[in-house]
Amino acid sequence: MDKYNQNIDIPHENTTKPTPKIPTSLSIKKTNPKIVALIGLLGLGLLSLIVTFIAQSDFPNRTSLQSNKLNQSSIETPTPVGDNPWQIELNSILTNLTSESPIPIISIEENLTF
Amino acid sequence: MIYLIILFFLFFKPNPLLGQNLISQYQTDLSYQQDLYNQSYDTYSQKKIIHQQYNSIATESELINAIKDTIQFRNSLLIAYLNLITTKLDIYKHQDSSSVTSTIQNILNQQNQWLQTQSAKISLISNKSQIDQYNQQFSQNYQQIQQYTNNAIIQSQINYQNSIIVQIKNLMLKIKASPNFDSQAQNWILEIESQLNLSSDLTYQASLLIKTDTLESYRDYSSFYLEAKPHLDSSKQNLLKVVENIQGVIKKFI
């Protein structure tokens, strides 16, 4: 036991190493939590704006419109669209003719009396 | 920098509201405003019954507020309606060689502005006599609004059908130029052309029913679109037959 103890006899005072001194230029400054919160809020605001921006763009509408148009043309023009450009032009005219929705008529009460 | 980015996202939207997109937006707005108006009108009707029953200062005050709300929603509904109509007229406006479409749009824009100015005045109404005064003024303007919305409905369909007629005429010119175009095809095309002229005549008859003058004798502007509708419907049915006949020509001769 003593033999082993002799071999591993490390002086205890030497185990605690002195902490290296960080140069003042590299030391991390203590950040103000208010500034962190402000930056976080701005970031969130920007993110929500981007989300709104994407949601307002008509990409999904455009694709759904296109698919609607395709569906409409396939329903309204039963004849297959051949290679003939006149047939294609005629089908386009037919689609225009059948897809137009007139201006609706609204009715209101003119005299709001007692 | 962040503020600049925020400003960019606020003011520069990627989709310019043009044409069909704008129309579908106005249509959505119109149905939304229609719902609001219907709700406020129902409330007004209920308050009117209650006031007629109890006739107190409290019920009168509630009725005045209900009328003011209904007037406000009615104005918003009409503004949405005029926005939709004037934008719809823009689509086939180029088919109108006369100035009728522009005249209709100008009048409707003026009425739109008038309605907007009135919306600001409604909050100042506080008693029965002011409501009566407002009703009188509204009736005068509404007569012109009715007249020109009817005109617009007719004119927009005329312009649209005329654009179809032009498209068909252009296609027929191309067909006529085909090397396979023989005398039999010529007879078919002549028949189709006379059918097409019938549609032109019908839209012309509908155009005669547009009333841009203020006629003292003509008091009811609420339904004169219904007088033009049979002509426009016949013309559209006729155009469908024309398209069917051209399809026959293309299949047989080309």
C-alpha cells in the first residue's frame, strides 16, 4: 500500500492550476438583457412579416386558379384538343364564352325610416 | 437597416393587384360587405319593431343607432359594388368604340366618391329629422347609382360578347385562307357569318336600352337591365351555336 502510495504521491498543492488570464481584448462583455430581448423581438417581428409576405403572395392562388382553369376547360370542351391550331383557338373562344360571370345584382333598402 | 427591411415588406408586395386578381378581391369584399349589411339590416328591423311597440326615448335612441349602422354598412356595400363594376368594365373596354363605357365609369366613380364622403357624415346624425334629410339626399343619388349600375351590367356584357365576336371573325379569316377551303366550305362559312351578324344585331339592340340621359319620365331605374337581358342571352346562345358550327367546318374541311 505504501509502495503504491509512494508512486502516486502527487503534491496536492500542485493540482490546482492557475486560471489562464484572458487578454482584455478577447474577454466577453456582459450583454444587457434588455438589448437581447429587443433584438429577439425585432427578429420575431421580421419573421412574422416574412410569413405574412409569403402568405399574401398569390402563389397558392395562382396554382389553384391554373388547376381550376384546366379542370374547367376539360369539362367545358369535351372534344379533345388536337394539334390543329384553329381547334385550339376555337376551344379557347368556347372557354371564354362559357366561363364569363356577369356582374351580380344587389338590392338594398333605400329608405331606412322610423 | 431592420427598419428599412420592415418598410420594404410593408410597402412592396409581390403581387400587383391587377385584372382578374383585383376582380376576385372585389368580389370577396362585396360578399363580405353584403353579409355585414344584412346583419345590420336585421338589427334595424328588430329595433324598429321594438320602438313601434314601446315608443320610448331609449328605444328611439337605439333605433337611431341601428339606422346609422345600417346606413354605414349600406354605403360600404355600395362602394364595394361600384369598385367591382368599374374594374369589370375595364376588361373589355377596348371593344367599345364609343365613349359609353368611359361615361359609365366616370359617373360610377363620382358616385363612389360621394358615398365615401357621406360615410364620414353619418356619425354626426343624432336625431330623426337628420335621418329624414339624409334619406332624401341618398334617394336622389341612389337613382343615378341604379341607373348607371344597370347601364354598366348591360355594357359590360355587350363589350364581352363583342370581344368574342371579334375573336370568331379573326379565326374565320384564318380558316378562309386555308388551301382546303372549297366552295362547300364557303357556303358553310357564309351561313356562320350570317349567324354571327345576328349576335351583333342582338347586342346592338341591347345597347339601345342603355340610358345615359336623365329622363324625367323614366323613374324606375331598378330593372331596365331585365329589358336588355333577353337580347344578351339570345346573342350568347347564338354565339355558342356559331362555335359549334365552326367546329363542324374544321372537322370536315381542314
